Amino acid sequence: MRRFRAFTLVELLVVIGIIALLIAILLPALSKARAQSQFVNCAANQRSILQAMLLHAAEHRGYMPVTGRVYGAATPAGLSDTLQTHYNYFNDGGTLRPMPLPAALANSMGQNVRTDTWPNMMQDINEGKIGKTFLCPSDKDGGHPTTLIEDTSGWTHPAPALQPITSYAFNEAALGFADIGGGRPPVNHSRQRGNTTRFPHSATLFLLTDARPRGGDAAANPYQLYYEGDVNATLADVYNSPGDGFVIGSGQPGPAGDGSGKAGVGSGQLFDKSRHPGQRMNVGFADGHVDGVVIAPGDLKAVSFTVDFPVN
């Protein structure tokens, strides 16, 4: 009769040890592959948003959705859009208001949203296809309620719980609505109002990036918007800005309001160094392409914020 030899305890421990060693070797590689896959998917999301913004511009006489704080009234008349050809609007208790960017892109992204009330609109964009596109797969928080549209005439956004949820931040200098002297900021130029015909250097002008809210989710206004303090600024100037500081004295940026620098440009709090490996972030540009950029002054200096913006 044939007899089978059983494993000894030593042999079993050796096998277990080999399996454990293989797992220890493979796990980092699998984790790295997963992180790279999420980075690529994040770039794909941004590319979809950019394509929708370009399609919106093609259908609205060259205008992308207005974003950020409107200095004045956020109405068709206040936005110099009485014929409603530049932007999309929703019904705010009988008053037409510009849609926040995710909702404004709904038609361009193949989704219908209700425009009868703000809560219905928020539910449709946050729970639908658009909501998924505005989330970075590497964002461990699952996105952030973000203030993307309001004005200075008394129309304020609803509570953060009813805000668009996104993992990305947008260039308010390019997409915002304000004139020189119209508030804080801009300085030395008017915001471009989403008018693509006024965008210089589209291949280097960014429109959105990976980001987290200025001041965190607990902030009264959890903005994910880059605001500017001067022309000829790059994302390196924003990165070098301490906290959420904005220093303006005699109408010029700089440590003493003397025009000596860009210390008051934007908010370095927006940069999320821990989201992607290698402290990188995806950046979407005005010509529709997306690039991975290292979050460091040297690399960020090549990303235009307000370089060569036209001065009115």
C-alpha cells in the first residue's frame, strides 16, 4: 500500500513564510499601480470637464460658465447677459441666477438637471453622472461641498450641505466676473468672465486643478477657487502665498501694498500634496489638455494664472 508523507511543521512554516514574503513584495507594487490608475482616472475626469466647458463655449458665443463671486448682481442683467446667450440660469424664487459650474455643464455632459429650485438642482448634479465626474478617485474625503457661485449684492449661497461637491478648484481670474476696483480682488485687470476670446496662452493657462477647500470643510465659505491679486501671476505665486492672505494697500500687491511682489496672490491652502504619489496634481488647461504637475514652485511657475491678461 502506498503511503503519503505529510508536511512537517517546519516545512509548513517555510511555505507560509514564502507566501508572506511574496505578499510583502507585491503589495507596494499593487498599491503603486492602483495610485497610478487613480491618477489617470482623475485626469480623465478633468478632461471630460474641460471638453464640456469648451462645448459650452461653442454653444454660448465663446463663453464658459461664470464661476466664483460675482461683483454686482448675479442676474442676466448684472452679468451683461440680458439675452441669456452667455450663461445658463436656474429659477431662484422667481429670479434667474447663473448655475454653478457643474450644473451649467449638465447639457454638455449629457445629463438633465432640474432648474426650478436650488435643492433640486444640487440633488441632480451631486447624485448623477456629473457628480461622479467632479470627484477625484484619490480624494479620500469623497469630495467637498464647495461655494462656486455667489454675488456681492445680497444673494448668498445656501448652507454648505447644499453646495456642489467637487474635488477640483477653478481659476476665478479666467472664469470670474469682476472689474478693476470692483472689489477684492482683482488688481490691474478685469476677470475674463469665461470669455475664451480673451484667454491668452491657452496651452499654459489653467482652468482647474486637484484641490481641497481654503480653510477646510468647516469654513463658512469652503471655496475651491483660485483668486488673484495681480496680472502675470503663475501657480507658483499662489503656492508661495502664506495661508489665505491677501495683502492690498495702495491698490497694488506686495508685502506692504507697494507693488514689490505677489505675496497676496491666491491661497496656498488649495494645494493637496497628499492626494497623488510624488506630490503631484492634475492640471486642466484652457486648450482642453490635462497634465500632471509636481506641487513645487519650479514646476508651478510654468502654469499660467493671469500671465498677459488684458488690462482694461
